[in-house]
Amino acid sequence: MEQENSTTTVQKFFLVGFTESAMMQYILFTTFLIIYTITWLGNVTIITTVITDQRLHKPMYFLLGNLAFIDLSESSVTLPKMLWDLLSEVKTISFQGCITQMFFFHFTGGAVAILLIVMALDRYVALHKPLQYLKIMNHNVLLGLVAGAWVGAFVHSIVQVALVIQLPFCGPNFLDNFYCDVPQVIKLACTDIYMVELLMVSNSGLLTILIFIVLIVSYAVILVKIRTHITEGKHKAFSTCGAQVAVVSIHFVPCIFIYARPFQKLVVDKAMSSLYTVMTPMLNPIIYTLRNTEMKNAINRLFNNIFCRMRNSQLSFLS
């Protein structure tokens, strides 16, 4: 592989990936393919269950269905390309493709972060204003909050891409990652990136820390409220909030590690990146399903209905 001429604009990047070992690449391909399949099955199951089960037509499950959709979108930004590259001898991505992947990565990631705030707000209203809950969190409000999450994520992503795209890239063009992201890409710019790096850390890093602190404080207040004031349904409320705290933690802790520090290469960077790009979208539906009895019952009803219809179809065909 030859590096781009240092006097010309970079047209593509070579992705270093995880390893050069062919055996390890096949093992990683199989592992990530299984994870991607589970991600799709889990999140599609949640979306389908929320849409089809009348008992789940509640604000909390409407937001959970949207989170599942975003998780699917987020995993699909990086995983298909990564799976393809694990079977490819030469791993490249065009400059335009790199910028596009970066945009959608931060677009979906930002939407997840804002939606988790909305979900914390939903639990707060449900516990502090139970009699007015459905009136406050009505359909129009929910649509507005979800739309706001996407708009906020769009603005965040546009800022990230705007800061990167104005940088000159003339070589080298070897990207030490398995997907295009800001910390690795801006290191390849042919200019002083101190101010850009500072803006990036402020935009992504500090913002991520602030959101994480707000969420943890919010759930701490909610859990205290559950413990001291709630008598009926306390276990269900604890399970729901516990699941959301787990989701918040596994999403934000790796993000803080990656974005809230100067963009210096560390050995664990790829492992941390794969945690929130690959693992989190798969773990979210598992956590919510295992910790939520109502959701488990609804999923059981969904599959029972599917099996009953399949059996009835077979009987009708045989008769």
C-alpha cells in the first residue's frame, strides 16, 4: 500500500483496523457478525413489540422504541463497513465516505445522548407528577422531545464535520482505527490542530461529561424519591431506573474516555471505541428486557401470537 503523495489532497484513508493476523480477523468477523445479528434481533423485537402491543402505548415505551431505532442506526454506521474490512486485504475508505461516516456516527450518537436525557425526564415526571403524568407527557410533547433530540444531534454533528472538513489533508493517510472518527482523523491534518482539538474536546468531551453528570444526578434524585415516597410498585420503578442507569453508564463512560482528553493514542482506545459503537447497541435491548417485566411479558405475547399464526397457517394449508 502506498501512501498518498504529501503534496496532494488525500482522496482516501487506509484503515489500520484491529490486527494484521488473518486468523484473528476471521475470529473478529464471526464475533462482530454475531453481535450485529443480536443487535438487529433485539432492537427490532423491541420496536415491533412497542408498536403492536396496545399495553405498551405509554410514554416510557414510546421513548424506548425510539432508543431501539437509534441503536440500530448507530450500529449500522460502523459495523457493516468493519465486517467488510475484516474480510478484505486492503481496508480503505474514501475521504467523502469518511466524512459521511463521521457525520452519521455523531448524528446518531448525539441523538442517543439527548434521548437518554428525555427518558430521565420522563421517569422524573412519572414519579413526581403521577396524576398529571399522561397529561404532561402527551403525544405532542413526546414527538417534540424526540424531534428535538434529532435536531440537537444534527447541530452537534454538523459542528464536528465543519471543524474537520476545513482542515488540509495532504498525507499521511493511514487511520489508526476501524472507522472514521474525529480524534484519529484530525491527527492526519497537515496543519497545527491545537485550536481545533481544543474545540473538539469542548464540543464533545465537556458536553458528554456535563450530560453524564446531569443524568446521574437526575437518577439519584429519582431513586431517592422511589425509596422514600413510593410504596406500590417500588420494585418495578427500581428495575426501570436501574436499567436506565446501566444504559447511561455503558454509553457515556467510554465516550468520556475517548473525547474528554487530548487526542493522544492509547492502547485501549480501540477497545473503548468498540464498547460504545458495537456493544452498547446490543446491550441496551437486553438490559431493558431483562429488567422490565412488562416488556418481557409483551415480547412473550408477541412471539406466542406469531407462533399461533404460523401454526394456524400450517393447519389451514394441510386441510
